[in-house]
Amino acid sequence: METIKNWLATAATLNFAFAASAGQNTPRLDDLFDALRFAPSESAADAIEMEIWSLWTSAGNRDIDRLMEAGMAAMLAERYRLALDAFDKVIARAPNFAEGWNKRATLHFLTGDYDRSVADVEHTLTLEPRHFGALSGLALIALEFGEEERALDAFDAALEIHPWLAGRDTHIRELREKLRGTGI
């Protein structure tokens, strides 16, 4: 599980190019999600995923985007109190910005505060039901508690949105085979 936490921390803090106007309400996301669902290859899906993350990660507000960048940098540096302060400010100033909630959920996961992580994931999914990252996070939390069926349900929901999701050929497949005796 430590490897998953390290991967999650790194993935959550990648320095995506911030779009000028973005967030989960960007109309362009609809086309990107359609393209992602029908991507012909993993490399095509990876490029689409990066575009989605770029839009998700930017609030389109310079002050909020700076706070997001500061929070992600602090999280990567394992300066969790500083990261929490930044993400709390993002949420206070932009409560309808899903990625602020998702980044704080990731931070709570990394610090072992799973109840708060779940609450923030649920808020993220209320604002952006297609958030495959939040769904994957929910699955990882379920695994922490040994709730394998719940984890698989969350992974399956993420795979419906993102069929090329990282881990589909490794831990998700292994979990499915363990629980149901079938592959993806």
C-alpha cells in the first residue's frame, strides 16, 4: 500500500499546465470524456487524461490557481500542514471548485485521515461525478479498511469513465479475480 500512496502523492501533485479558464464546468470536458471513453489506445487515453486534469486543476482564477499550486507543491514536499492550509483556503474561496476538494481528499488520504478524505471525495463527486481520480481514491480508502467489494465497485465506476485507467491491468484485475474469479 505504501507504493500506492507514493504514486498517489506524485500523481496528485503533477505540475499540469493551467488552462486560462477551466474547472469541472468547462464545456470542453464533455468532448474530452467522450474521447476518453472511446480512446483507441493507452497513449491516446493518456493524452486526453492530461487535458482533463489540466482543466480540472485550474479554477480559472489567478489567486485560487496560485493556492492550488502552492498546496500541490507543499503536498509533494510532505509539508502537509501547509498543503492543508492552502487547500482549505481554496475551498473557502471557491466552494464549487471540485479539484480543491479532491486535492484536500488526497492530502487527508496521505495523512491517514480517511473519514475526512471520504467526505471530501464525496463532495468532489457531487460537483464532478465523472471524477475518475476521486473514484479511484474512494477505492483505495475502501482497500485500507479491507472493504474489497466496495473498492471494486468504485474502481469499476472509474473504469466506466476511463477505460484505460492506470492499474486496470494490475491491482484492479487482481482484485476482480479475487472477488469474482474473472478479469476485466
